[in-house]
Amino acid sequence: MGTVDYFIIILYAIGIVVAGFAFSGKMKSSKDMFAAGGQSPWWVSGLSAFMTCFSAGTFVIWGGIAYKYGIVAVVINICYGIAAFLVGKWVAGKWRKAGVNSASEFLQIRYGSSIVQFYTWVKGLMVMFVTGGSVYALSKVVCALIPLPAGHILADPSTGFLSVPLISIVLCIIVIIIAFSGGLWAVLMTDVLQFVILTVSVIFVIPLIFNEVGGVDNFLNNIPDGFLSPVTTEYSWWFMIGWVTINFVAMGGEWAFVQRYVCVPEAKDAKKVAYLIGALYLISPIFWMTPPLIYRAINPNVDSEQAYILACQLVLPTGMIGLMIAAMASATASMATTRLNVFAGAFTEIYQRIKGDNINEKKLVFAGRVVTIVLGIIVIAGALLIPSYGYTDFIIDINTLLYIPLILPAIWGLFSKKINIRAVWVTTIVGFIAAYLIKFALSNNGFLVDVAFLEPIVEWIAQNKRITDMIIGIMVPFLILLTFEFCIKTESPRWEEVTKLKVSFEKEKPADISLMPLKMIAITIAIIAVVIALLAIVNEKHMSIMIYFAIILITISFVAFRYFVKSKRALN
């Protein structure tokens, strides 16, 4: 990378922090901090939820799979879109109609405080730790592009490049500042800004990488057999079905997604949030995965986890590689700030219940910010420790084995009048035990692998690792809840409270939608257009395509700003 690239990255970091502080004045209550006052436009929440799925790990994990196996990486990501459409059809509107400000508030009303505290501590700490892995993935990508002189204080002695742990800590601090300063509004807006940066950067790479490989025919002649197959032995159609199921539950009940459904004015807006995620995920994977797919035909002998950024480095002009790194940082910051805000809200609700009516909103906001810092330290710990496990395996194992037992009871409770706290506890505990047995007892030289009558099971698990994880992670909690649903004959006493809250919400007047996001989007797109136009001056080879991009972006910015002015006049 050159001086211009470093300048772009620094400019991005400063801009994103400033954007976060721009919303600090809106934090007058805990609802403002953790639910955006119910004023978020549906498209802002939708883009934010879409970005919640992203991190540099998206490029490291799925980009690596695209480089190794081919089109199957696109199919895996399209599964997210199918799951999101199903959530929009059946679940998202239910969350908004519940009349709560968060998933933890609903669980408190529906099941009681014991399970809320358990979920908050276990799930909160686990998710924060996993988020650290995303920061690590970004740091690995960034540092691979920055060689340093031998003995440099910032260098990793084993690689000669910028230190990954050091950059991980710096990135975590930036994430903490964003979530600390402006609450959910800052998270939502920086998510949308990051979506713009990511989209511009990824689309810009595609024509350049196609030109580099020598066209479609040359690409097809230099890829391995089966590269264009939608499935592989490890990622079969059964895996795809399981992946849709897991992500239906995740997008339907994961607290970060629920937060996006409840911060919009009405139930129909919550549905639109999920549908927007689905639409984007059906289209965008084709664009994200194109660079590593094509790079396989150019250079088949690189570390798959670095294939994406190496493809970008090969073709991007001066300054644009910095914008690409900023895009990856955007994606990671989006995921991390979202999760920080969600679980800071959950822990703050526990604190509020302990203090009762003796605490005012100002103190709650302060408490939320303190919790944000503490959780941020856990993110740093994850960034430093997860690499020893293996980042890709860690993420897929967590998703397939532990998410369903933690999330499915919340979704079930939206629809079922009978499921009670006992059913939730049994589902969670048995689900965790089953995951432990599969991962540590019946595989990887676990203590049951040498038991004679279990040998056929152990052998099948070893040969079908991904499918086994899916079966245990999905079917065990589902069958437990289904059994309770048929066996329990009476309505849960807490269902009445849920019904009362729904009725109360239906009587409330929806909050007015804020127009500030639209204004910020217009300004941000204009700034990016100006930056690309300036970069065109020092990139004679790619000047024309950069000018075209700048013109398109400035046109979009103008249209967005005109719509903002028109909408503001209509309200006045």
C-alpha cells in the first residue's frame, strides 16, 4: 500500500468516529440508546441488519471457500437471503407487535428473569468473544499488506509485517468509541455508511479483475473441475438446507436482528426490514465472491484466507486499496458495534431491574456506556485468543451447535401460549450437553471414541462432521420444544402479560420517522464521490472508470438530498 492508501484508511477511521459522536446528543433515554426511540426508517434498519452479518470474516471465510471450492460459496450466502424472506413472512412483524424494546425485555415478560440473566451472561459473553474473532480476521487482512523493516517496534518478528494483535486492539477501541458515543442511532448510521463504502469498493473490483484474468473464456479454462458446482462433498445440499434453517432461527431471534425489528415504527416496517435483507442477500453474494473466484484462475497457490485481499491488491489503483480496507473495516465495525449495543442494552436492563424505580434515565445511559466499555474488553480478548482455535472452524462450530438452543425458545414463545420456563431450561441445557458430546466426546480423540459399541457412530461423525453438527444443533432443541408443546395442556401464566403488552402497543401512535439518516447518506456518498474523483487524478491508467464511478455516486447523492429536502418540507 502507498501513502494515499494509508491516508484513506485514516480518513475513514476519523469519519466513522465523528459520525458516531454526531448522535451523542440524541441519547436522552435508554430507549434512545438501545432502540433509537422507535424512529428508525425501515430501510436504515434493513441495511444495518444486512451489515450485521458482515465482517472481514465474510471475506476471509466465504472468500476463502470461494477460492478453494468455487460457486458453492455464493450458494451458501444465498441461503441467508432465503432465510431472511422466511423471517419477513412469519417472524419480524411478530416482534414489533410484541411492543418491546429488545429481545431480552420480551424474554423477561414471557419466561421470567432467570432465563434472561442466563442468556444475557452466557450468550452475551460468547457473542462478544466471537466478535473479537471478526476483528482478528480484519487485522490479519490489513497487516498482510503492511511490511515493516526488521526490528520495527510495530512489526511481528515472525512475519515482518505489522503486528496483528496490535491492530486488533486499535480496531476494538474504535468500535467501543462508536457504540459508547451514540448508542443505536450511531450504530445504525455507521452501518449504512459502511454499506455504501463496501458496495462501492466491491463493485469497483469486478471489471478490473475480469480484465486481469483475460475475460470469461480464459477464466473458465484455468479453474479446477467442479469449481462451478453449487455444492461439494463438505457443503452438500443437506448442508444448505440446514444453513437456511439455522439462519432462519438466527435472523428471527438473534438479539441484534430483533433490535432492528423493534426500532422501526410499525410491524409492516419490521417485515420490510427482513425482506430488504433477503433481497440483498439473493443478489450481492455474486458480487462479493467474484474477486476470489477469478483470482483462483490467476494464482492458484496462495493462502485461501488472503485470496480476497490479494485479488484486490492486484488490480486496484492507488488509493482504492485503502478504500477496500476501509470497506472491510466497515463491515467488521458494523457487526461489532451492533453486538456491543445489543448486549450493553441487555445488561443495562438487568441493572435497571436490580435498582428498580430508584434510577433515572441519565444514570441508565451512563450505566449503558460503562457496560459497553467492559464488553469491549471481552471483544479484545476474543481477538487475541480465538486464532489459537482456528477462526473458520470456531465460527462455523458456534453457529451450528449453540445458536439454536439459545435462540429458538424466544421465537417459539412469540407463537406458543403453552411453552414455559421449564421447557426453555430443558431445551437450553440438553442442547448444550448434546453439542458437548458431539464436539468433545465423540470426536477429536474425545473420551467416548474408544467405546466399542459407539465406534460406528464415531466413524460416521468423523466422515460427516458438518451434517452431524447441523442435525444435533437443529433437531435436538426443536424436538424438545415440540414435545413440550404437545405434552403441556395449560396456557402459560405469563402469556397474559404478553397479550396485554401487544394490546397496549396497538393503541400507541407510531413514532415519527427520523430524516437525519437520509441527509447523512447523501453527504457521505458525495464525499466518497469527491475522494474517488481526486484519486482519478493520480491514476491515469484507471482514470476513466474512476470518473464514471464518481459521476454515478454524485448523481445518487443529489437524488437522495433532493428527497430529503422534499420530505422535510412535507413534514413542516
